[in-house]
Amino acid sequence: MTIMLFSRRKMVEQKKFSVVDILKQSNSLLPHVVLASTLLALVYPPSFTWFTTRYYAPALGFLMFAVGVNSSEKDFIEAFKRPAAILAGYFGQFVVKPILGYFFGIISVSMFGLPTPIGAGIMLVSCVSGAQLSNYATFLTDPPMAPLSIVMTSLSTATAVFVTPLLSFLLIGKRLPVDVKGMVSSILQIVVAPIAAGLFLNRFFPRIANSVRPFLPPLSVLVTACCVGAPLAINVKSVVSPFGATILSLIISFHLLAFVAGYVLTGLVFPKAPDLKALQRTMSFETGMQSSLLALALANRFFQDPLVAVPPAISTVMMSLMGFFLVMVWSKKKEV
């Protein structure tokens, strides 16, 4: 009788652990879910059009909360001890990327014969700050590097209130008034508060943190799929526009070179870093992924020609797809 009870208890425990393990491994399905959401958004846009821009702040905030629960305050203290890496990430965001944006904006008009507003839209994409999705991509690939990624993205976002209008004026010749209070509020809501809540829970209520942690990966996968599928569903007309295929190829090339530049330049600047490969992947995400949604909002608000908004709309989708494709590739290489 005792043996039977023991065997039953053991089976229940094994089942419990198997379910927890499945939940924890949900992140491995992310690239496939992102691809499925992309196809679904193209075939049936109403499946994602309900996920409007008002849901983006809480969605990204949830992803940052998931990072916070899986981190500690020591991780962020260590991140601040790497000022050279932080500066390099900033250089990639606001120097390397704008140069690439200016190049692709020029050739889109001069070589491909696209309207000038399309070139302006490509340049506008290169003027905005880093994307919070880059932090989550880094967390999935190299969890210890997530705090460094968050610091770099937060710095570029905080200073974007001054840098983005300056870059847009230099590259496009148009002054863009940016809402300083709105950007600061956005950083607090999307980044600071959720991460602080996650760190607080992990530090002072470890039992609660341990109980919710297995459920965060599947929920994060669902949230990320919505963040990728919704912009495509809402802007599907821009993607299938007469210039769609050409703009798509230019945007893909722009992001591809940005990812490569971030990776290669990091190897040249920090050849002796003990965690070089992880740092290269982090910088690649930081340089290749940016807040295209901000570029889209600026295009719709401050440019009369609707064509300016087409490149940011396409960039929002492709940046996410390419970033999470790299997550899949680099995660598999680490497993081998």
C-alpha cells in the first residue's frame, strides 16, 4: 500500500515537472509562432486588427516584467559597469543606423525611381531610438546580457527627444517636434515600472516569482505574436501597395546591414571581451531593431504625404521577423 502511494506521488510529481518544463520551453516556439502570426495577418487581417496601438504599451511592459522577474538588481549594476559597451550601442543606434538609412533613402529615389516621400520614410526609420523588442530578443538568446540591452535601449529612447528631431532635420530637412513629456512617460510605463516590479517580486517574494515564472514564456510568446501580427494586419495595404515589393527589399537590406554592422563592429571594438559572442549578438539586436512604431507615428502626424508612412509600416513587421529569426538561429547554435 505504501509502495503504491509512493509510486502515485512520484507520477504526479513527474507530471507536474513535465508541465512546468513544457511551459518554460515555450520560448523555443517563438519564431514559429511569429511566422504563423505573420501569415495569418496577411491572409486574414481582422485576426489582429483588434490589437491596436493602445495595447502596445501594456504588451511591451509585460515583456519587460518577464525580463525583470528573471533578473536581479545585481545584473543591472553589472551592466552600468560597462560604459564602453553602452556607448558603442548608442553609436550603433544614432550614427551607424542613420548613415545606412540615408544611403538607402537616397538609392530608393535615384536608383529605384521611387517617390521622394518613400526615401524620406526610410530615413525617418533610421532616426528613431531602439526597440524594446530588442531587449526581449536579447533575453531569449543571452539572458545575462538583457540588463545591458535594456540600459542601452533606455538611453537611446530617453535622448531621442533631442536626437531624433536633429537627425530628421539633417537627413530629411524637416524639423519634428517630439513630445518630451510623452517619451519620458513612455519609458517609465513600458520599461522602468515593469522591470522594477519584476525585480521587486523576485527579490522580496521569491515564492510568488517562482510560481508565476513558468507561465511567463507562453504568455510572452502570445504577446510577441500580437506585437508582430498587428502592425502587418493594420498596414497590410501599404505592404501590398504598388511600391510594396521594392520597399520591402530595401527595408530588408537596411535591417540586414544594420544587424551585420552591429555584430561585426562589436568584434572589432571589443576583440578581447570575455563574453564577445554574447556581446556581438546583443549589439546586433540593438543596432538592427528600432522603434519603427515611433517612426510610423511621426510620419502620420508631421508629414502630409501618406507615402512617408509606408517604409515605417513595413519596417515594423520586418524588423520583428528578422530579429526573432536570429533568436531562433543563435539559440540553436548555442544548443549544439
